[in-house]
Amino acid sequence: MIIDGKAVASGIREQIKLRAKKLADEGRPAGLAVIRIGDDAASEVYVRNKIKGCTEVGISSFSYELPATTSQATVIELIRELNSRDDVHGILVQLPLPKGLDESVILAAIDESKDVDGFSAKQTGLLALGTPDLVACTPHGCMELIKSTGVQIAGKRAVIVGRSNIVGKPMFHLLLAENATVTVCHSKTRDLVELTRQADILVAALGKPRFVTADMVKEGAVVIDVGINRVDGKLVGDVDFDAVSKKASYITPVPGGVGPMTITMLLYNTVKAAERSVK
Ligand code: NDP
């Protein structure tokens, strides 16, 4: 079965819309500030889609386009101003940043309660402690997709390929919290195929086109493909979809799987942060 990320995302967005409307009716519309620095073409598309997503669900958006030459002090000054604004509940700095800007310093300047990307040390730590607050959007979206299958997670063997701070590591904590037995693999992992073959739930997040082949997958596994790779002008995932889909019980396509969930969970976090600020 193919997991339809667009359909799952659309169901969640309907709920977000209702919550955003309630906030707007109370005179406190949810607001997301998006900062883009430099002229990275992919970032421009991502930011445009985030703003579009806000409009669709009734979240106010504030877009800041800064030149690549902007100083770190100026970016931090802008973040501090946004931290103090009552109409801004989420702040997002689109990555990657131009050379010369320190990503960790800039992200650390965002008030934790407005960190809707969930990348700050505090949000990452809360997730690791089993008390998640604003969860990183892509892994959160992956969990929603796994849950949408109805497959029980507790007790299952889950394997994640990739250990980045924004996907692999938070995915580990989310699956662990659902009582899966989780293995995280990376570029130095020995006998990767042995491990992936044991996975009831396999998450591929390594950024290598069609890396996960059918022989690496257990019959009946749930396969979540986070990868976004452009090959000959076409988007492909980290999983060899055609072959693996014949073995998996559930699988996400690329595009149309994890992708639509990431922005949806960003909108979810923004509404959550806004509701909390009202309280
Ligand atoms: P990173 O490059 O930050 O991390 C890749 C990870 O994969 C690293 O941990 C690396 O190991 C591991 N890895 C690389 N090669 C291998 C290998 N041969 N065997 C095992 N592990 C390997 O990537 P991200 O986590 O940022 O992104 C992963 C993919 O997901 C990309 O395609 C990206 O475009 C996509 N993505 C999609 C999103 C969406 O919305 N759908 C959002 C975010 C990312 P090591 O640590 O040892 O180097």
C-alpha cells in the first residue's frame, strides 16, 4: 500500500485550520515569521511554499528577505525583535545560511517557545527526555505517516538510516517513545544490509538516490522514504521505490510522501505555539 502523504497532510491541515480560525476569532491570529538570507534557489521555493501553507490554513506570515551580505549582528537583532512581538508565535530561519553566518549562533537566538522548527538545544533536549514540545517537522511528519497505517509500533524493530540532527536523531527519539526497538545507522555502520533487513519499520534519510534496494528490505516492512534527490531533473527518494514497493506492506512515494508532511507539521507547531501564548 502506498502511504498518501498529501491525504494525511490534508487531514491534519483541516484540524489546524479550525484551531487557527478559533485564534483569529479571539483576535489573536497565529503568526509565523520566515527569514531567508541570500538567494539559494531551493530555499526560495521552500519559503514560498511555507508562506502559501500559512495562507491556506489562516496563519499570518511575515516574510523577511535579507541579502547574503547581511551581518550576523543584523540577523540576531531581527530575531530578537521577532522574539518580543506578540503577533509572531513562530520564527523560522531558512537553512542553509550563506557563508560567514554561524548557523548555531543564529538558531540559538530564537526564543525556544517560538522555535517551530524544533532545532534548538531546548526542544531537542525535551524530545530526548521523552517530554516533547515543538518537535522537528520532518520526523514528526514521518511518525504521523507511520501511525496513519494503523500498524502497531510498540515492540517492533525500527531501523533509521541517517543520523542528522534534523531527521535521524529526532526520529530515533520519536520511535523509541512509541516503544519500538530502534537502531540508527550512518556512514560508518558495518553490515548495514543485515540491519535494514531486520527492520519492521525502515526510515531512509541519508540523501542518496535509490540507495535502499529490495534486498535490503524485509518482506512486509513499513518503509518511510525521507530522501529528496534530483536525478535527471526528476525527484527521487533514497529508496528504490519500484522494487521495494513489491516487498513493503506500506511505503511512502517521492514526491507525495514525507514532503507534504514537513510544512504541515510546521503549521501545526505554529498554531500550538500561538495557542500557548494565548493561555
Ligand atoms: P544529512 O546529509 O545531514 O545526513 C545524512 C545522514 O546519512 C548522515 O548521518 C550520514 O552518515 C548518513 N549516510 C550517508 N551515506 C550513508 C551510507 N552510505 N550509509 C549509511 N548512512 C549514510 O541529511 P539530512 O538528514 O538533512 O537529509 C537526508 C535526506 O532527507 C536528504 O535527501 C534530504 O534532502 C531529505 N530531507 C527531506 C525533507 C523532507 O521534507 N522530505 C526534510 C529534510 C531532509 P554520517 O553521519 O556518518 O555522515
